[in-house]
Amino acid sequence: MLLNLIAVFFVCSGIGIAIHIAYDLRSHRQAMKIMNAVWILTGLWGSYLALWAYYKFGRGQEFIKVDGKDVPITVDKDGLVTTDDGMDMSMDMGGDKPMDGMDMDKPMDMSDSQPSKQMNMNMDMKDMDKDEGMKDMDMGDMKMGDMNMSMDMEKKRPHWQSVALSALHCGAGCSLADIIGHWASRHIFGFTTVIGDFVLDFILALIIGVYFQFYAIREMEKISVSKGLAKAFKADFFSLTSWQIGMYGWMCIVYFAIFRMFPLETTAWIFWFMMQIAMLFGFFCAYPMNALLIKLGVKKGM
């Protein structure tokens, strides 16, 4: 049957892409740790779309181990490896190129010696003192933390990508809940109706989704557990509900229209292919909700 072959292809593709993303995350870890799990789970249902999104705006910065610590690096088109602070790591990576700007055949220029540096530093400090009043006028009440926040805002990804990541973060909880829930509803709780599956999936998705959201909030803010959970529930409930509406809507069409005469088993390839499509519908419904929640300040863009 052609549909079964298509189902096998996309379900296996999703598993393979999730494994590929998991392997790539070993050297391109996410700044927000919970997003490592989010991208793997997204790969399961998103398949090739998830792979495109991961390399388009989801891949973390590459890093290497230096003295047992993870150091973010940048590799340019010529293969030169530098850290975020501009340090050339090419020699450490096994290259034979000296540091940029240093001619090893010439004697060292002492004009840049420590006393000279100190003198320049003193002159710079005097200039800073002279211009202190002008800086205060320009900056007003801006604190150093506000400056850093402003710089971070400039580096942020486009708004649509930020909203998409927030929606995918929500969908990861739904994905995990579906994998667990559809098996548990039949083999543990003995549910035989679609409604029973939906109810259990929603409860599990809410629990897992709130935990994922709580984890993200605790990474961004230092607040108490009770306040973090309350904030996570508020941020995730409407987002998750909108996702589930889209997902359940498609699965109702599957159950009561497309396969009304041939009920699908949860062990069938076609069932999980239909679930992949259902998750895509969930994303489409959750995207505008996440955009609204971010605009209202209920959630923070990622």
C-alpha cells in the first residue's frame, strides 16, 4: 500500500533526523539547555522541516574543550578558529600558522611594552574623566546592565524565528506526552476511546510542558520554585491548549473521516505518520498564540 510506504519513509526519516540532531548537539550545544531536548523531539515529528529549521535558526554555536571547559568558537572560511574574545585558537587546534599580526622572523617590537601600555592607559583614563559629564548626559539613567540588555536585543534573531522557537518549545512537551500517552492509555489505563486518549495526552502534555517552561524560566530568571511554576503554568497553558486544538482537530478527521472504516492501531506506521501531520497542525495553531503571549509579556521570545 502506497500510503503505508510513505508513512514508513517519513516516520523513519523523523527518527533518523532526531538522531542526527542529537549527534550534532554534542558540538553545537544550545545556550538554553532545555532546547537540546526540544530540537531532538521536534526532529521526530518535524522530519525534514525540523532539519531545515535547525540549521536555519536553531543550531547552537560550535565549541571546543579547553582545560576541561566548553569554549565557544568561530571557524571562518579559511579555517581559522577563534574564540568569542578574539583569541586565535588555530595553533591549539593543530595548525602551523602563527598568530595573526606576528612576524616570527622579526625582533619583538618593544614599543608596545608594559610601560608604554600603562602610559596609554593613564592617558585613556584622563580622557574618560574629561568626557564623563558628556557620557552622563548621553546615557541618562542607563545602567551597565541596561547596556548589556540593549546589546543583546540587537543580536536577537528575527521576531518570527523567536515566536517559532517558543511554539516548538511548547510542542516538545506535546510530542513527549503523545509518545508516552498513547501507549499508556491502552496498556496501563485500558482506555478504548479516542476521548480517553485525548484527555490523558492533554494532562501529560500540560505536566511535561509546564516542566519544560519552568526549566526555561529558571535558566533566564532567578526566582523561587513556587513563582517559577506559577509563571510557567500561565505561560504554557494557553500555548499548549492551542497546540492541542490543532493536533486533536486533525486526529478527529483521521479517526472519524479518513479512516472511519479502517480504525488505526497505535502500532501502525500510518498512525504515527498521521501524528506527525497532527503536530504540524498543532504548530500552526500555536504560532499565533505564542506571538500574542509574547506581545502581552506573558512569555519571553527565545
